[in-house]
Amino acid sequence: MTRHSATESRTQLKTLSSALRKLHKTLVDLETRRFGNPGNAFEHLQLLTSHPQFAWLRQLSEVLVEIDERLDDKEQPVDDAAVESVRKTLASLLGTENSSEFRQKYLDALQESTEVAMAHGELRNRLSQLAPSS
């Protein structure tokens, strides 16, 4: 893997975060449509954080939080290792070897929604750009 400056690594992590955020929002929108009218914004947030139907999305939410915390950490610059850690986490979560409930629900969402498939493709493209050279 090529060594990058902290600025380049930070840019890569932000780009990955942006693609993941788009995918996450698309999945939340799809799951919300499946659920029905969530009411106001507060009630929607309550559903996202505590209702079982949305539980599978929390794994992606947690990755987004980890990225945000890493980007906000003023003590430690973002480096190649931080980017690689996020890349591995996402590759594992979205990969075919993952047989979790998340993976099954994710596959269903990919088949059901063109928007999810497009956001997935964008994230996969970003991940492939970060793949370590072997």
C-alpha cells in the first residue's frame, strides 16, 4: 500500500465517509418506506435507534460514528492505517463471506431498490480505489 500524507489519508477517509453516508441514508429511506409513516423527526430518530426493524442498519451507523470520531480527533492525524481499518471493516460487512442478518437484509435492499444499488456501487468503487496493492 502506498504511503500517503495525513492530508491525503484524511481526504480518502472523508470520501469514503461521504459514499457510506449516502448509502446509509438510502437504506434508511428504504426501510422507512417499508415501515410506514414514522411521524415527526424525533419519532423517526426513536425508530432508527430502538425499533427492531431498523436494528440491522445500526452496524453501518456505528461505522459512520467511528469515521466521524476519527476525523474529529485533533490529537492523532488520520493515517493509512486508519483508512485501511475502515476499508477492511466495510469490505467485511458488505462482503459475500458475511452471512449475518445484515447481509441478508442488505441483499434484499440491493434487489429492491435501484437507489441502494447505485449507492452500493459508488461505495464499492471508493473501496476498490483504496484496496491495498498486492
